[in-house]
Amino acid sequence: VLIPPSLIMIYYGIVTDQSIGNLFIAGIVPGIILTSLFVLIVYIWSRINPSHVPDSDNAEKLPKKRVFITLATVGSIGFIIIASIYTGLATPTEAAGVASVITFLCTATVGGLTFDGLLEAIKRTMTTMGYLGLLLSAGTLFGFVVTYYRIPDELTSIITAMELSPYVILAVVIGIYIVLGMFLEPVSMTFITLPTIFPLIHAAGFDLIWFGVIYTVVMEIAVLTPPVGLNLYVIQGLAKDEVSVGDVVVGSLPFIGALVLLILALLLIPDIALWLPEVMK
């Protein structure tokens, strides 16, 4: 979710009024590092427990031309979204519209799109975006209410008066999100809590683009923490006859460790997230 275009980063940018383009660029290096850590975990795990590695299947390999077309179309769509937002040619909404048109053209020409498939895609999109639209509007209204009653300002004043270290404040915020992640999914947390939390982070002196990367990593941890770890149930649902939720939780622990390690690295070396946006300027 760190690799752009990241939905969590888009929502974070909307709520905190930060540049979504800068957030996308800031997530690239941490995303590559995290992916490398995941690969390393899988490699070490396969060496320690070879029996856990599944055998290769006998599925027919796709032709190289087909693989190239698939990668090229998907890559071009992602590139158009990132480039148009970052260069200022389009807003996130406009970039999404352009990407939708290009996606339709690609699926219609080389993707084998059928009329029934198009209707099913529209139906699923309406179902998903109806839920997200209600959540977005409710979150925006909630943010307006808490701002109107100056709740973020009051909370910031109270925390500031306590003269806590900025890193203590950050640790408390991360701890709150990890606990909330046991019961809420990331989109809900973003719209319900961020309007109150991000002014506190800003008052503590942290860069909001840098915190956006931290926040996104914490959201990755949130979907892996029981009892409402969404990703845990998705994985268990794929192999419900073979593994239990407990097995999936145990299996996810090394990867949660990698996420925690990345957060520590970002705390110690903020330039992991901030270097590339500075270079791009």
C-alpha cells in the first residue's frame, strides 16, 4: 500500500490537505525497502521450513507477448495517475477519470472485455464507491464539526501544556492507531480520527508528508491485528479448510516485525521518505 497509487495516501492527503503527489513519491523508497524485507523473510522462512513452500504447479505459462502487454498496460495506467498528479496536470479526481477511460480502452482492446463483464464491473464499483462515498461524506462532516468546536486546537493546547517530547506524542499516536486497528478498518480510522490527530502531529513539529508514510505503514499493521484484522480473514478465507485464523496470525508475525522495523528506520532516518520528494523538486 506504500507503492503508489495508494488509496490510504489519497485519503490521508484529502483529510490533511497535503499534496497527494508528494505522498506518492515519498512512499516509493519505503515501499521498495518493505518489499525487500518481505522477500528476505520468505527466503529465510523457506530455508528454515522447506516443507512450508508449496510445489510448483503445472499451469500453462503465458506467452511472453501476453505478459508484456499485461505489464505495460497496468504500468502505464499507474504512471499516468502518478505523473499527472505530481506534475500538476490533473487533480487526483481528474487523474482517476483519465485512468478509468484508459483502463476501459485497454480492457476493450486487449483485455477481452465483454458486455456482461462491463456490467459486473460497474455493479461492483457502485457497491464499493457507495460505501466509500458515505464514509467520505460522514468523515468530512465529522471533520467540520470537530474543527467548528475547535477540538483539535483544544487537544493540541492540552498536549502542548503537558510538555511531552515530540517523539512521546508520536509514540502515543501510533499506539492509539494500533489499538484502533484491532477493531476498525483503515478507511474508517482515517476519516474519523485524522481530523483530530494531524494538528497534534503538526504542532509537535513533524513533517506531515513524512508522517503520512508512517501513518500508511501503521495502517498496514492495523489490517493484520486481530480480532478485526481484515487481511487475516481474507487469507484464511482462501484456504479455510487447511488453516485457521490462529495459523494466519502466527504466520503474519514476521511481516508485522518488518513493518515495525520500517517505522523505526523512518524515525531514525526521516530522509528515507523525504529524500525522493526533495530530489524531484
